[in-house]
Amino acid sequence: MCFEPVRVVCYSGSKADERPTAFIHRGRRVEIAEIMDRWYEGGIDPRSPVVNYFKVRTEHGEECLLQYLSLFDAWSIRM
């Protein structure tokens, strides 16, 4: 999978950065209309940091995958 860095705007409810609500991709803000699926990898083995994934549908009907690497507080996207 080829991911590229992206800025993400998140809703923070009971925890920080609970879920993405929008992202800035190539200079334009894109609103997230729906989180279609979400899952995570890692966390059991301290050598493999937790990575959160969000499959989302944008306001324009595009589907993409957002990845959050908590160790580096970094988001990336695959369109």
C-alpha cells in the first residue's frame, strides 16, 4: 500500500483524536461523510506500535483509507 502524509481534523470526545472528520489533501479541505470501517494493528508487542485505520467516504463520494501511527502522531492517506 502506498500512503502519503496528510493533515487530519479529528473529533475529540472521550479521548483525543477519537475519529477523523476532515482532512487537508493537496491544499484542499475534504469533509468526511461516513466512516465505513475502522480497525487497528499492533499494541500487543511493544516493538509493534498501534496503527489505526479508517476507511472513509468523502463528501464527494470518494473512498479512501486513513492511517494513524500513534507512535509518531502522524496521519497518512491512500486514495
